Amino acid sequence: MPLGVSGLTEDEMRKRLKTLQLEHRDLDAAIEALSGTGAHDQLQVARLKKRKLLLKDQIAILEDYLIPDIIA
């Protein structure tokens, strides 16, 4: 299983999810701050965006484990 999710309890997964969501929001703010300045570093912004996308994927994986699909 990805992220080493198989070894985590549900509580640990929820804590990890909160941590990832906070980091994702922080990266969003950092990207916006860098983009708002006249002399922003495109390479740094690109790296932050790449990290943000990785976090988004990790968040989605954890949410899939924590929120079961309901088949109607």
C-alpha cells in the first residue's frame, strides 16, 4: 500500500492527513506570496507547486482509506 498506510492505525492516518493538509495550505500561501512579488524565482515556485501536487496525491490516498466508497 502507498505511503506505508498499511502499518498505520486510523487515528494515525487522520493525524497524518491533517499534517499533509496543513502543509498543502502553507505551500499555497508560500506560492502566492512568491508570485505576488515582482522578483519571484520561477524555479522555486515550480518546485513548490510540484511538492503541492505530491501532497494533494497523498491526501487523496489517505482520504480514500478513511472515507469508504458507498455503493448506492
